[in-house]
Amino acid sequence: MRAPPAMIMVRFGTGLAKFVAGAGLAILVFLVGAYFHVRGALPPYSGHVEAAGLKAPVEILRDRNAVPHVIAGSIEDAAFGLGYVHAQDRFWQMELMRRLGQGRLAEIIPPAVVGSGLVDTDRTMRGLGLYRQASESVNALSPGTRTLLESYAAGVNTWLKDDDQQYGLELTLIKLLSGGRYRPEPWRPADSLVWGKLMALGLDGNWRAELLRLRLARKIGDDGVKFLIEPSGDNGDATLSLVRAATRGIDLDRLFRATDNVATEKREASNEWVLSGAHSVSGKPLLANDPHLALTFPGVWYLARLVGPGFDIRGASSPGSPAIVLGHNGTIGWGFTTTNLDSQDLFVERVDPTDPSRYITPDGARPFTVREETISVLWGDPVALRVRQTRHGVVIDDFLSRPDEPPPPALAPTGLTPAGHVLALQATALDGADTSGEGFARLGLAQNWEEFQMAARKIISPMQNIVYADTAGNTGLISPARVPMRRKGDGSMPVPGWTGEYDWAGFVPFDALPRAYNPAGGILVNANARVVPDTYRYFISRDWAEPYRQRRANQLLHEVERHPVYGMIAIQADNLSLDAVEMVPLLLKSAPRNQRAARVHAPAGH
């Protein structure tokens, strides 16, 4: 006997109601559970922790904005405390940063879920050897700086070693994806130094711009590229043609795409200025800085204060690093904009046609240095990587080698196979004797211009325009770095590496680097634009930022005779673009192509 339609509808309605109620209850349980999990993962900001490695007790106070004030008996203990609070608040960020530098992201994040680009990123970073160089750089530092890094690492590890520690929602998910096997490795000094090398790779970076220009040369010809970049140097035309022919077998498009990641992206767009007391209401210098890096969550910076006998440093730190990177110490203040230094060059190396394990140099053939790397992949097979190195640096087209792919056909025009030439990268950031970490850490301990310059002398990369002011009324700017001096060319395009003509002949002497101290006008401004005049003896870059932001800041600073502190904030918030002021009238002269454009062209009120 069939049930009446009304009864079927009642049963269906009852079943649907039960399903909706059950689903709603499940969602509620999930949300409540997620809430308590996330709440339980929040770090406790009160309590007492017994920690080994401290010289004396450390007190950490949080203000109403949760900014930590680390009160310690020594700068080493303050670094310990900073490491502890960094791990408390930002360990997920720190873990991603060091694994990016190590080329080990695919170990904890499955490429099967997020895409194969993650393996390409690991191949690039492992191939560059960034973390290997950071590990070597630890030995180049003074004993005092190594102790500082070790104290910071001890602070991070004190937080990590708590067996009941909850690492937050992100790392809990990573642990689930790994089947419960994931546990953070202890923090090491090299983990802190790799942060600086990652910054240098992007801030000083132009090697991918060289790749881009070489790709353009293939598509629009030598004349088109010469029109766009105006290459300088002797015999530039012949060099460009030679390089194009030599790299014809390299898949530049694929190489450019595969090496495009968060670490290799070019970064710029910061502003800074410093005024002498003659231009301030207080009669003391005013220094303003708003460094612009990529928009990330969480952000790059972490506000903190380190207090102890003989030091009171406050400002912006970066999780993973033991120093206050930007800020003041009660006596001096400092800020950064990036210079856009060209400290990275691509050299086209010629492989020995009689022995592919060697390459040609001005002094004859030399063997490649070869290292083998294995990239572990979560939910996937390990990836083998064989990387060669020349006297200039690492061979970047090795990042793309795939053992399962057939080699491209021979090149008829030159008679060379694609193995006939390779691209090698030379970069100051890849120097194992890099002391930049020490230089940046010492800036915050300086008490005057002389000590500030001594700290800056240690900086290798990235090159920054560092503005300075002190309570004695002095102002200044210095741009420290190891700036290559090329025998020939300007580093804008890949150059032949087998002749020696384009080799680096040394570095610009520190005393010849750009600087100013108590300038006559009393105002120093930089917004990534050219920092030296055309008459400057040495080559720094051809990739200066456009000067519109710098001109606008300079304009506003000269409109007022004496500025209050809040005037600096108002200038930083200014939104007038001199670029738009120049361009918009020209654009409006063109005839509107549609009704929407016509409304834009129409005068106000019509």
C-alpha cells in the first residue's frame, strides 16, 4: 500500500530538518573546537619560565599593544628574550622563512595540494645555496656577534622545547598533513643569517632583470633592447649579439618563470628623510622612515624594545633576526631605503667542447665544482638536483634540469649543443664571508656618527641608503655595501664569462661610498631614486626608482620653515602623485573612445 503524498512530504520534511539540524550541530561543534584550539594556541603573556643559557634573569613586559619590552642585564640576554617573544608570536613566519632559504618548503607543504611551483622554489633556493652560504657566514662574524646569534637561538629554542607547546593553527595543519611526524627543528644561528640573505636577494637583485632583457632580445631583436635599456660600455653591440647566440639553447622563458618566487621578486618603494634642528620646531633633528616591502600576513616587521645597562634600543625587528633593524636607541636614530644596487651579474660560461665536465676560462679549462642535492617532497618522490659552479658562481640553468626530459636538439647556426654554454650567477649575497648580519646588529649600539660608520663598514649586502640623526644635532646618510667594480660593461645584460673582460676587478672602497654628514641645506631625502650625481666616479645601478616620490617629499619639506613631529606623519600620509600631475593632462588630451571615457573627460559639473 503506497503512502499518501502528504505523508511522503512530511517524512521528507522531517528528514531534511534532521539533516540540517545535524549539519548545523556539526558546524557548531567544529567552530567551538576551532575557537578553543586557536585560543589555546595563543601564547601566554604572563608567568615564569626557567631557562638555561641566561647570565641573569630577563623580564618581558607587554604594553597595551602587546609590544614586548625586554629588560635584561646584557645585550646577549636581551637577544635571548627577543628570540623567545619572536617564537611566541611569529614562529610560523620564522619557520617558513628559514625553510624558504633552505629550499625545504616541499618537505612540509605537499606540492600535490598547492602546486608544483613549490618544488621549483625549492630547486631555485637549493641551487643558489643560500643557506649553505649563511652557514659559512657564521664563521666570518666576530665572537661577540656569534654569541648574540647563539643567545637569540637559545631564546627561540626555549620556547620550542616545551613538550606541551601548541604551535598555532598553521603548524597544527602542517603536522596533520605530515601524519603527525612534523616537529620544528632547533633554531640555529644560520637560520637568522639566511633572513638577511633573502632580503639581499630581492633588494639588490637584478639578475632576473638581466634574464628578462635577454628574453626581450630574442623576441624584439638587439636594436629593440638597445633602445629600451641604452647599454653602455665598449663594444656593447657585438657583446649583445654574442651573448644571444651563445644562449640560444637555453630555455630562458622557462628559466625566468621557474625562478620567480617570493624570494627573488624585486622589492622597492620606501621613503625617508632627515631634517636638521634648523628645520624643526624643537630645534632638534627629525627623522622619518616608512619602509615599504611586499604586503604579507603577518607583516615583515615586529615592534620591540631591548633595555639594559648601556642600551635602550626600540623600533622594528624582524622575526628570525636578533637585532632592531630600524629605530632609535635614545641617542641616535636611523632608517632605510633600498639603493637598488646592481650586485648580481650573469656570466655566459663556455663549456669545454672536449670535456663537458670543464669550462673555459682566460687561463684555460677548469673543472666545474659539482654538488648533489636531494629535495624531499611531502606526499611525493624525492627530487634529485645536480648543481655546477664556476669561478663566477652557481650555474642557474641547472635548476631546471629534469632527468626524465630528453635534451633539446642541437643548434644548427652555431654548431653548439645546449650544453655548449651555461649561465652562472655572481652575487655579493652569495658570499660565504658575508658580515652584514654583524653590521646591521651593531647599528643599534652606535652612540655617534663614527661608531655608526664603523658598524656600516661590515655591511656587504643589501645596499641601503641609511639616514642618521643624533641628539647632539647631527644628521647624515650613508649607503654601505660591497659594490662591484667591473672591468667592462654595466651589468645590465649577461656577458661572456670565458674571456675575463667583464670580470669584477674589486669593490668600491668604503670611504668612496655615497655619504653626507650635516649637509649645508639641512635636509636629506631619499625615496629609492638616484643617490649619487652623474659625476660620481663609480657605477652603482641603472635601475633607480623614478624620482616622483622623492620630489614630492622634498617639495613638502621645503614648504614649511620649521616642522613639528606630526608634520612628518602628515607628509608620510600625503597622496598626491607628481607622476599623475604630469601624466593625467596628457592622457586627457586624447579623444575618448567610449561613453565612460567621455564622462572622465567632461569638466566637473557637466
